[in-house]
Amino acid sequence: METYANNNGNSSVGRYQIGGTYIVVEFKADKYSGPMYYRYTYELVGQNVIEEMKRLARHGSGLSSYINTKPPVPWTTKGTSLESV
């Protein structure tokens, strides 16, 4: 996984992994739980959304805000480790 640059300094995104038709986003641990991993795919949200998420991840800014837009971007799988998604 690549470390998210977090250029604005206030993102809940910690790391990400980019694949051909998907992106996995790791949200940082907080005082209540460990990190959570979410897989987003072309199949569920479409190529344009995933490609924009990849661009934002590489840019290091705006990914968390984009995911949390109204309505939020739905995820395909969610887990407590990279292997579980």
C-alpha cells in the first residue's frame, strides 16, 4: 500500500492501494477501533468514480471528502485488514 500524502493535514485516509479496476482505501485507526479497509470497484460505482479516486489518492488531497460526498461512495467490501478486502 502507498502512504496517502495528506497534503491538507486533516484526512482520515492513511494509505491506499490501486489496482486496474479498483482502489482500496485504509482509514486511520481512532481511539475506538483499528484501521479499516474499504475496496471500491468499477463494477459497483463505475470507472469514472474509481479513476477520480485514484487521481485524488495520487494527488494526496481530497480523497476522504470525495468519498463522503452526498450520497457517499458505496464500497464493495470492508474489513479490518488488507487481506480481508
